Amino acid sequence: MDGVTVIVCKCRYLKMSGVLDDILLYLCRTSMHYHSVYVCTVYNFKEKEMIGKFVKKLFGIEKLELEKAQANEALSKAQEETKKAQAAEALAKATPKERATARNEPWVAVLDTHVNKENIRNGFFELDWNDHFIVQLKQAGYGYEGDPDEEIVDRWFRDLAGNMIAETGQDPGRTSAGYINVRKLPGGRSEVE
């Protein structure tokens, strides 16, 4: 028999195990090729399921399906690991502000401190912050909706500076210590003088 041989089995409520054994013996004796086509007309679901299993086993489809499922599972795991590695790499490359923002955490930092060389009592700090920090300041009473971010940060910074002066036992109401001025910088940053 050649590779396109068709065996037609009409099975009506037969005991399939015996029929399948007979088909298998016949195929083995006639040395049919694995790519031969077998058509079975089956009228009973259980018989159809048994024939399907038999054909899958005969042609090695079961093994191929298992290998495909294992390969798909390995591919899914590899894709998941790749995504995790890419996320970790992106997080490692991010600035502290970007990391805090990604975690929805408030963040503020002094980027630079400048002192006036001619008058040591004057200088300024360059601050940067994220939106979560502004929300935190608003919740703490330093600002309201519609207030510019710089004004909110200025209120907080003035309060912070006043508290530091008071901790040293000095009067924070004295103006001889200079003044605080907030100046906008490009990139959403500000200077506090």
C-alpha cells in the first residue's frame, strides 16, 4: 500500500478495543507508511474519541502535541522573564525621581546649593520634585487646587527653614537671615533663594 491509502471503518456500537487491535495488526502486517490517511465514520462519541486517540498515537501526533505544548510553555516563560529583565533594566537606568514616580511615591531633592561669594548670607538651593510630592504637600495644607507648584513648594520650604531656625533657639520671625525666593527653571525645576 502506498502513502495515500484510505481505510474506511464504519463502526456502529462495536467494542472498539478489538477493532482497533485488528486495524493496528493489519497496518503492521502491510507495512503502511506513517503518512497514510485513515478515515473513520463513527456514530458513537466514545468510539470517536477512541479512534481519535488511536490515530494520534499511530502517527505520533500525541508526542508532537506534547512537544508543542512544552515548547509553548517554555516560550511563555522566556517571554515573561524577558519582560521582567527589561523592566529591571529600565528601572536601573531611571533617575531617582523616575523610580519614585513609577512607584507612585512622593519625591523631592536638592539638586544644587549655591552660595553668594560676595555675601555668604545669600545663596540658593535648586530643588526638583515629582507630582506625588505636590499632592502630599497639598494634603498637608501647603497648597490648594490651582496653586502653582512653585508656590506650594515655597510655602513648604519656608516652613522647613523656619523650623530649622527655631530648633537652634533663634526667632524664625527675624528677617536678618535673608529671604526666600522661588525662581522657575527649564525642565520643570525651580531655584529657591
